[in-house]
Amino acid sequence: MAKVKVGVAGYGVIGQRLADGVALQEDMELVGVADVAPTLSIRALRERGMPYALYTALPEKKGDLEAAGIPVSGTLEDLVQKVDVMLDATSAGVGAKNKELYTKYGKKAIFQGGEKNDVADVFFHGYANYEKGLDAQFLKLTSCNTTGLIRAVDCIDRKAGVEKVAITIIRRVADPGDYHRGLTNALQVDKAPSHQAVDLMTIMPHVNATGILVHTPVTHGHIITIVMTPKKDISADEALKYFDDHPRIRVVSLDEGFLGNASLFRYARDLGNPRGDMYEIALWKDTVVKSEGDIMFAINIPQESVTIPESIDGIRAVMGMQKDRIEATNTTNKYLGIGKWKDLS
Amino acid sequence: MAKVKVGVAGYGVIGQRLADGVALQEDMELVGVADVAPTLSIRALRERGMPYALYTALPEKKGDLEAAGIPVSGTLEDLVQKVDVMLDATSAGVGAKNKELYTKYGKKAIFQGGEKNDVADVFFHGYANYEKGLDAQFLKLTSCNTTGLIRAVDCIDRKAGVEKVAITIIRRVADPGDYHRGLTNALQVDKAPSHQAVDLMTIMPHVNATGILVHTPVTHGHIITIVMTPKKDISADEALKYFDDHPRIRVVSLDEGFLGNASLFRYARDLGNPRGDMYEIALWKDTVVKSEGDIMFAINIPQESVTIPESIDGIRAVMGMQKDRIEATNTTNKYLGIGKWKDLS
Amino acid sequence: MAKVKVGVAGYGVIGQRLADGVALQEDMELVGVADVAPTLSIRALRERGMPYALYTALPEKKGDLEAAGIPVSGTLEDLVQKVDVMLDATSAGVGAKNKELYTKYGKKAIFQGGEKNDVADVFFHGYANYEKGLDAQFLKLTSCNTTGLIRAVDCIDRKAGVEKVAITIIRRVADPGDYHRGLTNALQVDKAPSHQAVDLMTIMPHVNATGILVHTPVTHGHIITIVMTPKKDISADEALKYFDDHPRIRVVSLDEGFLGNASLFRYARDLGNPRGDMYEIALWKDTVVKSEGDIMFAINIPQESVTIPESIDGIRAVMGMQKDRIEATNTTNKYLGIGKWKDLS
Amino acid sequence: MAKVKVGVAGYGVIGQRLADGVALQEDMELVGVADVAPTLSIRALRERGMPYALYTALPEKKGDLEAAGIPVSGTLEDLVQKVDVMLDATSAGVGAKNKELYTKYGKKAIFQGGEKNDVADVFFHGYANYEKGLDAQFLKLTSCNTTGLIRAVDCIDRKAGVEKVAITIIRRVADPGDYHRGLTNALQVDKAPSHQAVDLMTIMPHVNATGILVHTPVTHGHIITIVMTPKKDISADEALKYFDDHPRIRVVSLDEGFLGNASLFRYARDLGNPRGDMYEIALWKDTVVKSEGDIMFAINIPQESVTIPESIDGIRAVMGMQKDRIEATNTTNKYLGIGKWKDLS
């Protein structure tokens, strides 16, 4: 079977990881990536020897790239014509503009969470509503927090039903290496309900959700606490077992040394994972408590990489590569190496 | 009527504020404070001209204080004999030892939250269980987070009943000026349920409580999100009105400029409050949301000063100065200047 | 003698402190302050009972202030007409615009460090070039880092001469309560030489200066290390003695408990200083080292309040209140309570 | 020629990187690593499939490792017998104890900077005093800051001579993933002169050095500013050229996007370097300034990985693998992939 041809627009924090993730899929071919300026990410691509061909999204700025010694293989429009599907990880708003190009050439595209919902036909999550993405032209992925959150809620929902959730998002305020945003010795509060709770209800309309988001001055990994009311009464241990069985959830404990979000980043670095990334969300065993019918627990969201698997699931859906949710996500997982470690336990 | 004579053991973050708070009570007399070494707080007391007499808790180390130019008025044992009640704000464990001295002279004492519960006859909160403290010899105050949390929960409980709460404590990890503890670019997770949830159930045994605590690298003000299930259905607006009527809760909004915990500290400084302290907890109007029967909201706990009013309430209880909860707390509030600002609204 | 009438434009971090500082000068009268919106600072002014009359700099926005319950006494133009001198602490660029108003009414004005140098006739420092400010119409104050730095350099220069300095500014990146700027887990480097080194040479043209500035994620107090080459060889102890004799330099030590910039903020709070402010720079005794002919040492700059005394010196200069540098600065110091604590040592 | 057999004691932040670095040397064989408990690093080793054999330094605790599913190949004493040289990266003080074992079996060992100088015969730096390490039994490496600092100072010293340096170390306070130490919203000052300045004089006794160290709340990369007085007058451009020619110094600029220490960490991650590590120090072109005869500039020290190359140089020295400093360091560089990128420029 011919490999599905994929391009990536926007080679930033997410775009780089999408490119790496697609390159690992044996049934896909990464045709190239597009960006506009000699950013550090592009300079690193060059220092790595240009493993991915670079296309320019702003042909008039091509000279800036070449002046920095970076070879350019063509324009974004060239790239679009060569692929079956584009992953659009450009800055918020640019994706909507790029969509015109994708439409012009009748290509499929998957937008990241920063775009407005109406950029796409379907608001998509690989586990929660894979079927809705089948053969669609345009998908929008859930944001990093929502992607990880839905993994956990969908996991229990399929076992015991979920009536409602109330979430507290303890948000990392900036990515490592960001200087243009940041917070210093402050916790910042957002207007409630948080968009993640609202988005969860869009994807899982049978669940009632609300939530509060607080920004904190750290760079590695959001933490979300979730107060969940299952429809069927389950024990903390049952919940834990369901989580442990999910390929994209890593159950960890304080005793093992996972004391917080920084432990997970350190662990991923020590694993030798490229960039110290982790695709799984982590869930702390020691935080799972039951109070009356509610289950409360805390998860860690590796914001830079968590949406990569669900984005690749999206390619499988729009291209109809697998019709079945489990078959699709398992294929993505296999090529990304997700869940291998579970065999060790 | 003779003023009640009060001493403070431990002149650190809390002890200094207890001394200042007692000094403002017109029906109390601050006899003196006790400490052991020429800390910055003691050096500041000297630079201020010794408004409070200093007693030494370690007579053999008196020379260190005098070498730093700090006059010493006697020993902790001397101080105990001169007072009716001691406020013990020493480091965890020292209070239990000091208790022998208080027992020896038949004096009353109020311990701060760091001590174990069994140090005292009653685990005390000025609003939630004032009556239990009446005429007791030894009280232990709730910790800073628990004190503020109970204000909010008790406030609704007296209006609509509270069946259960699930809390997420976003904890500041160190006080301003701490170097011996700290956290850098990490969120640290504690084993659940948090002690604050357990403590709430000790004080309010009819409420079911659980919670998760996450430490964050900031110094000003814990933030707690609370998912509360009232017994009687109330709207978000009703909840807000009850909060707004509570003397020790300050309802604030993002629109006014209160964007997070740092805004409250800045505002208290701009008010000219000594040390930039605030006795009230703040509650963000913009975070109060209703989801099915639950009310969810976020509060700010000024950790350095929040327990001062309830500690003074404790003096009123153990000394029998007021028999009535409202009369007692209102008297404390009046002398501390709490709630005056509500008249402006 | 009639008091000098002073107005303050811009009631933010610096403006509030200028107003408080002027209000303490027995030979000055604070006529009022001007601002544009119901910021937290203005809301605090109201909660304090309007100790200072408020004028609006944007008459068309007066309604916003009144809607927040804040009484308005007139316009900035009204205020300018009532005063002898304006202290302009508005955001960068606004001062240059306000200057037209000051010029229209022939009033004197002193601008803060954020404005461009050409806004004023004289670039001013109370200790280093007081005489240049005498009877000038417009002064621009040095910025917070430069003000503190020049105190230390001028102090040695008047005793031993200073040939050159090389400074490293370890800059706090935001003020307490700031959310619009910040830095998270990063040190940010600026292009060298830093403007503070260049500004020092403008004020003290006989000194050669260079420097590097690094932004750090903290809110309280810049730290500057200074490598200074005196013209006359002096010992570390001699340098220390000169510093200790300077009214606006507070020599502190690690042994006393001053472990870093946060200790100084804590100490100022414990002193009961309004807002926890300190007017003095601190200099760590334990950092003063000599290497060949150079003296190296570290100072702390309390960025929110350090320029207040030199700004008030500026009023004395432009109004000719004192002709002599020492007489002027001593008068400022007396009313601000600076140096009193030195008598304790 | 037989490969040199190397063991690593202590598989923490440094030990892991030493093991990885040695494994890359084609003329060395990594026999195994030793540690005591199932830390996260050891758990990661297991999840990676045990690429390195693990020996236990505490045989009585072997059960803890096995209980965590980690296979143990023997004891530290077993490991020592199998190797030619041990790299000791255990916690401070443990190395001195391990030395008894190394002595017992007549093995060579190289200790990291945390040990006391008298643990070894030679205090070593690959570039500055390689010859002293030749055929020695015990070396102690310079600490991370000193290693990077000496690269830069030695680089100029060999071209123009260096008379003196005055350094300001802006130190990251904790490594990513540390919770046991940390600093929150504070800059902490150490007693001067810093040990790094003193250590530099031990290695380079003809240079006069002093310095001040300030701890800052970040985790990635110390920054050091250096005021250097060369013996021979050189321009900033000449200095820059010398730095650029040094294999272990990476000259970067703000314009390229290297805005601070977090940019370098991000760039190393984007390069795909394991753990996001970088062996080179970075030097900001934009900070190199000349003032009278002095050259001032700022460098970045990647604290987790910077000592790895010089540690491997140490193996070459003690084993007499190369007699020449340049030949030895170039061989280390070749196998670590250092300097390859320079060909791109």
C-alpha cells in the first residue's frame, strides 16, 4: 500500500514534534515542513543536516533563510501540492489563512488547538470520537490540556460512564525557551469555566463539565486535578486499573520518585527520548481518592508532545487508513513506541 | 475590666503578626514576646526601638542577643508567669515542649497549626466551632489553608448546608525571605487526601471532604479551588452574596485588576497595611460557577496573616471574654480593622 | 517660608512612592496626584480614604474613575497650575507629552528614568551632580539600577577616585504584582554594554564603565556586582568604611541573616516600613574582596523605592531650596527617616 | 590496541552522562555502572533495557533493586576489579570512601568536583593542565562552573596571556527534577571570593582571580560574566576569534535567537541531543566588550554535561592514551561529536 504523504506547516514547538512523529510511522511519508524564518528550531534542523526538506511559507523572505545557510526546497504551496494531508501547527490565526491553500488543492488538513473551532468540520480526539473524523476534510485537534484530560475521562466513561467532572488546571505558563511570555512569583487566575471544560463537553456532550484554570510559573507539564462523578459506582482501585490499562496513560507513584511534573520531564530525558518528550500523560496513583461517589485524582500533561499521537490518529481518520478507533490508535502507538514499557511492569 | 494579658512565644513569621494583632486589641495587653536568637525579625524589633519586650526562651543563649545589641527582659518562664494566655508560634514540636511550662503555671495556651492535634484539648476555628473553645485550657488553631478554607465552607454551611467538598490546594511553597526551602521550575504533588481536607472534617464532622495539594514555586498566597455540594440547591449568585456578607472574605474580580495572588499582596502593600498583610481571604467572583448541583470557586489564602484573627478569637474563647461566636469575632474584627472597607462598596 | 508645592503625574509603582515621600517632607506640600484609570493603586487610594487628591490625566475617562467610586478633583492641567514642580512618573513616552503642559505653564518637572535623556536639561543624581540640577527647569532622574550604582561609585570616587568599573546587573525581571511581563525558568542576556554603564559615564564622565545585564525570574531587588579600579589604592576595609558612612548605603552581612535580596524585602516589611520599602541600597560586607588593585563587591537595589530620595533631592535642586549637595541630601534623608538606624550600630 | 576498561560509580545526573560519554569512545569500553537504590535514573536504565550492567554499591540493599525489577550484575567491588579506571560521580564524601576500594585493587580513579581536593593527586582540567594528569593514579575534576570558566580563560591565556579575572557567577540553583533544593523568588549571595575563582588559581597559578556567586531560581545553565585583563592588549574581535576557534566553546548571538540560558537548552533538545545536553559552553558574541585594557563577556555553563569531556580527557591522561593535550582533547571531541557543527558556519 502506498504510504500516506504528510506535510507539516509551522516548525515550532508542536510542528517539530509532529514531523518527528510522522517520520516514525511506517505507513506514512513525511514530505517536508514549512516555516518562515531562521528560528532556533530551523537552525537546529540545519545543524542536524536537514533530515526534513524545508519549504518556505513566505517566499519573499526566502533570502533570510538562505543567508543563514538553510537550504529551501520550495514554497508552502509547492509542499501542499505534494501531500495527501497537511498538519497545520502554525500560530493561531495563520491556520485559518492556510486553509484557503488546502481548499484550493483539495487537500485534507488537521489544525492544532490554537485555531478557532470553526476552522474545521470536526473537533477531534483519537480516543473519544475517532469515528467522527473518518473521511472528513478538516479536523481541529483538542488543545494539549484537553487532549490529556479527555484521555482520562474517556477511559473511565467507557467503563463506568461519567456524569460530571470538575477540573482544576494548574497550568505551566510558558514552554522551555520562551521569553516572550512568563510569570514571576505569581499565580494567575482565569475566568471560569475554563475552555478545557467547555471543549470536553463539545467532544463528550453527555458529560457535564466545569473548571478553573490557574497559571503557575513553571515550564514543564500542566497538572490537572479532576473530581469525577461516575455513573456507576467504582472504587479507587478499579479506576486505577482502568487507567493503568490505557496505552496513553502512565500510572506513576511518589514512592518510585515521581514527585511532580519535573520528575516526568527528567525521567523522559533519562530514557533518552528525543527532546526529553513523553507522549503519555502521567497519573499519580497516590492522588486517587474516593469521596462519597466521586473519584478525585491528578494527571500530568506534557504540553509539548501530548497532542502528537492524537494528531497522527487524525491522519488515520481523515485518510481512512483504519476504520476502527482501537486499531488506529494502536497503530499510532506501535510506531511511536507508546506502551512498550507497560510490558515491563 | 482588666485587660487580658497575652504573651507570644516564637517571634517568626506568625509570631510577629500575632504580637501586632494582639497589640491592636483594646481589651488585651501584649506583655511580651519570646525567642531564642538574633534573627532578622528580632533585629527588626530592635531597629523599631523594641515596641515589645523580648524574653529569651534559651537563657544560656542570652549573650548572643545582647551581643547583637538587643535588650532582654527575662526568660520565657518569666513571661509565662506574667500572662493569662500564651500564643505559641514556635517551630513544630517546640510548642509541645513549652506546654509543660504552661501547665506548670496553670496558664492557658493557643498553639499554631504546626503542632500535632493532641497538643491541645480543642482543634479550633473562630467561626466554625467557637463554642468548643470556651474556657478550654489549650487550643490548637487550624493551619493557614484550613483556616481560610473553613471560613468559606462554614459560610455556606450556615446558609444552605454543605454535604461535601473536594479541594485542590495550589500551595505557595515558601514565605518571602525563605532560603531553606523552595522549589524551582517544578510542581510537587502530595499524597492525597491532603491534611487540610481531613482537618476540615475534624472541625466540621458533618461534611465529607477530600483534596489534593500541589506545591508551586511562589511565595505569596495559596490558591484553593473548591468543588462544593450544598445540601440545599443555591445559585452561584446566592453563594456569592453569602461570601460577600462574611467579614473575613473579600470578594474581588479580574476586572478590578485582581489577576492572581500577587495582586492581593500588591494591593495590601498599597493600602499601607503593615508588612503588606491582609487578614481576609479573597474570593474571585469570576471563578464562581455552578455545574449541576455543585458550586465551584477559587479563594486566595494570605498564608502569613490569615490565622491571626482566628488566633485572637481563640483568646476570647479560652478567656471567656465573649460567650457568643458573632460577638467575639466581631470584636476581633473591629480592633483589626477587618471589614471596614466593605462600607465603601 | 512657604512650602514648595508638588504634584505627581502617574500613580503607579513609582508615583505612589513619590507621593508618600513628598508628603513626609516638612518643607513641601503634596497638592495631588494624577492618573487615568481605576487601577489597583487608585482603588487602594480610595480604600485608604483619599489621603491625596486625585486629578485625571484623561478627562474623557473621568467616568470610569467615578463609576468605581473614586472622587476626582480636577484634571492634570488643573493640577499643573497649582504646583511649583511636577514629578512625572508616567509610562515611558507619556512624560515627553506631558512636558508640553509643564512648559505651557512655566512649571518645573522631574522625569523618571524611563524617559529619553533629551526630555530634560540635566540628567540628575542627588549625590553625584546635585549642583547641575540647581535652578534647572527639567531634570531626568537616573533609573533605579543607575541611581543605586552611582551612590556606591560616587561614594568611593570622592574618597579615592575611581578610574573604571565593570558591572554585572542581575536584574529582577518584574515588580511584585506584575503579570504583563515575567520570565519563567530562564536567565535572559542583554546586548552589552548595559545602558546603566553608559548612563554612569554620562553623570560621571571621568569614570570608564562597562557592563553586562542578565534578567532573572525574581521580583524583589536587583543585585549588581561591581569590579572597581580606584585611582588611589585602598583596602577592602577602607572601602567598607566609606560605604558604611554613606547615609543611603546599608552595610549588611550574611551572618546577620541577610542571605539575599529577599532578606532585605522581608526585613523592610518587619520594620513596618510602608509597603515593605527601603530607600537605602544594601551592600554585603561578605562580598567585598580585593584583587590586585581592584575592589569587587555586591549591592542590592530595591527597585520600587530607591529613586525616591534622589527625586526629592531633585526638587530641592530645581527649586534652589538648598544650594549645597550635602545639606540637600541630608534634609531629604531626615524627613524620609534614612540613616536613623545607623545610630544603633 | 585493547580498549581501556571504565566503570562509573554513582548513576545520577553526572554519572549517567559519564556512562553515555564513555560508551561513545571507540577506544574505551564501559564495563558497568554502580549505584545503591532504584532511583528514577536506575528505573529509566531498566526501561531502556539495561544498556549498561548495574552493580550495587550497597550489597545489603540489593533486594530493593530487584524488587523494582532491576537486574544486578554484582557489587561495586566486583566492578572495580574488572576495570582499568573508575569515574567516581557519587555524592560528596562517598568518593573519598570509595577511594579505599580503588587503592586496594590498585586502580586509577577520577573524582568529580564535589569531593575535597585532597582526594586526588592532581586537580585536573583537560585543556589547562592535561600534562599534570599523565599517568597519575587519582585525579579530581574541576566543578562544572570552573570547568567551563577555565576553558574560556585558558583559551585567551594561550594567545595573549591573562593577568587577572573577576567573575560573577549567576548560578542555577537546582537541576531539572530536583525537589530537595530550590529557591523561590530570591537571589542568594555567597561569601566572596567564590571557590571557582580560588580553584581557577589552583589550576592556573599565574592568574589572579576573584569572584562573587549569586544563586538564582532557574534550572538550566549557569551564566558567568568575566572581566578579564589580558597581558597583551587584544581587541574584542580578536578575543571573539580565539573563542570561536576553541572546539568546546560555541559562540552564539542574540540575533540568532539565543536570548539566554533557556535558548541553549531548547536548542540542544531540538538538535536531538540525548537528554537535551550540550558539551560546549556558549559565549554570547553580543556581550563581548572592551573597556580600557579589559575584555568583558558572558558564558553559559550547561551544568549537567559540561564536565563530561574533561572527565574523559582525564581517562586519556591517567591511562597515558595520548601524551599530547591537543591530541587527547581532539580524540575525546571526535567521539563525542563536539565541534562538528563548526564546519557548517
